[in-house]
Amino acid sequence: MDFSVFYNSEAFKLIIIPLLIFLARICDVTLDTARIIYVSRGMKLLAPIIGFFEVLIWLISITQIMHNLTNVIYYIAYAGGFAAGNFIGIYIEERMAIGTVVIRIITQKNASELIEFLKCDGCGVTHIDAQGTLGPVKVVFTIIKRRDVNRVIDIIRKFNPAAFFTIEDVRSVREGIFRKKPKLKKPFIFRLKKKRKQGH
């Protein structure tokens, strides 16, 4: 196959290049979204590395646009990649669940069971009595890893379904009590082999 002929063909210009621009823009904006989030969380090492590859990909894609300013398909591919990259970047960042958040719970219901359960689950808890618009309330604070957010929300809904709560990102923390990731138990077959060896 003559690659020079394929490179100069209409199929390459109208299909392959727009597709590459679209994919490059997705990668570029995905990295940009992640970089902004990491910068806001003070991750000084990771953010510059992501920024390097982000700009490199952007330069490659914009070069193709500048060489073909009259081709509308390239503009559509560039804009489409930008839109898709934002969505994918946010989705990936949510799945990675890096960072720490503070959950603030405000409830009129007795929160003693909720507080005790959070403590037993390994969460650090601070609670105070306060006054709300409708009367006395209990305000509960807990700072947790983002990977544990859904678990804590389920606990809140179990004990205080009507509780008002907010979730906010925390830039940095020092000291404190955090829920430890449970250690995975070895499969039964490995534990059985270990017992047999001890028996011998």
C-alpha cells in the first residue's frame, strides 16, 4: 500500500484527520479538566505533569486546524472533542475519587445513633448543638476520603432520612481520624492450606 497516496487522499482528509482531531481534543480537555481539579486540591506534582501532556496534545490538534482553515469538518471535530472531553474528564475524576471532603449534617432528629455508628465505622466525628429557623438542631461534621462519600450518605439516610447535609472539597488536612480501608481477607483455600501446614 502506498501511504503517500493514502495520506493525500480525500478519505484521509475528510475521515481520518477529523477523527484524530476529535480524539486528540478529547484527551486534551480530559487532561485539562483533571488538571484544574488537582490544582484546586493542591497536588503540586501531578498537575504540572498532566499540563505538559495536555499542551502537547493541544498543539498537535491545533496544527492540523491551522493547516486546513477552510475545512468545516475539522472545526466540528475540534468542537465535538472539546464537549466530549469535558464529560469524560469529569467522569474519570469522579471514578478516581481522589481527595478529601467534609460532610456537614444538620438534623432536628436525635443524632446520637448516627454519631455512634459513624464512630464505629471509623469516621472522625465532631458535633455541636445549634439553633435553626425551626428550633434546636444538631450539627455533625465528618471529614472523609472521597471514596467513602456514598457509604456515609447511605448511613445518614438510614438513621436520619430527613437530615440536611452538604458536601464540600477540602484542600488539605492534618492529623485527624479517617476511616481505614478494610483489609481483604485471603480466600478460604489459602487459609485452609495454611492450617494444614501448621498441623504438620
